[in-house]
Amino acid sequence: MPKMIYGIAGNTAKDELWPLIQRLIAWMETEEIDYQLHTPIAEGLLERSLISAECAEKVSSDALAHTSSIILSIGGDGTLLHTAFEVGGTGVPILGINIGHLGFLADVEASRIQHALHLLNTDQYQIEQRSALSLTGPHTGWALNDIVVTRQPAGGLAAIDMLVDGTKLNRYWGDGLIIATPTGSTAYSLAVGGPIVMPGSNVILVSPVAPHSLTVRPIVLPAESTLTLQLASSSSDCTIALDGRTHLITQKQEPYTIRRADHSIKLIRLEDTHYFGTLRSKLSWGMGPQMIP
């Protein structure tokens, strides 16, 4: 069996990242655990004199998805989404280590990182296949969490026509529209009243943002659905964002097609964790008001 090589990526804007990685790689070397550092991480450690130039050159990689068995994404959910974008369809599993705030995707706290590596090295984990969304049209790409159409701040209402498998669903008037995966159900979609959906569910979520009519509610569609979106001629100018990567929609009445992507993203769940436990801890479920900080 090939020896495991851990790729280490992270949010270089966080000051707490650097001492954490310095301690981590020192421990990994003591334990004879092989690792690769994403090039910005290696360069940042070198600039701070936390590793030698020889070490930085030896373990640095511009393409962790092609040099690693598993990637440790250290930061928050945004960092993990960026890591997922870099991994793409290569199939390399990702474990999220949280040094951010909420951390639904990066649900392993930094204090447990050595324990997490022990579980990984002893095969005490599961790989969850997380579906993604693909976008085709004037802009193309894919998203693990969501594809969001929103009006420009200085404009009026967005008017977004949606067809599902060629049949008109609605013209959405409001601030925008969120198309989310089950993974993205605990992100922006949740903030606008969308449902929480278990990872692995074969669905696509459509959640309006501040709809003009109170009767317009989120809807859950089969994952095999093909969604067609376009701005009505009466719509304000809008942007379209794929996991936060934003583009300006320059032409109205030009269709965008959204469907389940051909590839999925592999996220690691350790055997001593469960999605329900993440919900309870991150959303403070089951706590009385006096117990919530």
C-alpha cells in the first residue's frame, strides 16, 4: 500500500495559521509522516523564518491535488471551498481544519489535528461524496456550495426567470436567487430561510433572496433537474457568483443552465464525528438561552 502523503493548504491571511503549521510539520516529521505544503504556505513559513529554504524547496507544491493522498485545508469554510476549487475533479479527499468562526465544512477544530491524523492513519474515517453544480452560458464554472444571482446595490429589483426541465417555474422578483447543493444548504441558503438538507441527498435547492412576494418560498428539486435562468428585460443589473467567485451579467435574456456537475468533491468525516453533532454544536441546538454565549 502506498504511503500516505498529506497536502497542507490554508488561509494565509490568518495570523494563527503560521505557528499552527510550524508545530504541525515538526510533529509530522517526528512521527515520520510525509507531507507537502501548498507553495504559498511554504513561502509564508520561509518569510517568517519558521522553516529553512532547503525544507521549503523540498516540500513545496503548486499542485497538491497531484502530489497528495489527502489534503488538509486549514482555515474556515471559505478556505475549504477554495481548496475544493483547486482539487476540482481529481478526486483527492479533503479534511477541513477549522481556525475560522462557524466551520460547517471545516468541522475539525485545530486543537484536534493530531488526533485527526491518527484517525486518518488508522483508516478511522469515511469519505462523503458531495455533489456540485455546473454552470454553462455566458460564464461557465462549477460550485460546491451555491450559485447565486443578486442585483447590483444601486439597482432596482432583480427579475429572474427560471425553467425546470424546460417548464417555467417562476419569475422571481426580489434581491436575487440562490441555487444550492445539500452541502450549501447550511450557507447563504440557510440565511434566507432555506431548509437544512443532509449531505448525500439527491436534491437541488432554490431559495429566493428577499422576494417581492411573501408567498414565494424555497423549493427542493430533484438532483437530475436542469435549471435554466435568465434575467428579464425589466430586471436590474445582476451578478452571478459561484461559491463567491463573482461575474457581472452583461447581457439580459441570455440563458444560463445549471445542473448537477459531472464530478463530486470528496470530504472526509472522521469516525468520531457525525453531521448531527456538527449541527448541534454549530447552531447551538438543544441549548437554553442562558447556555448560548
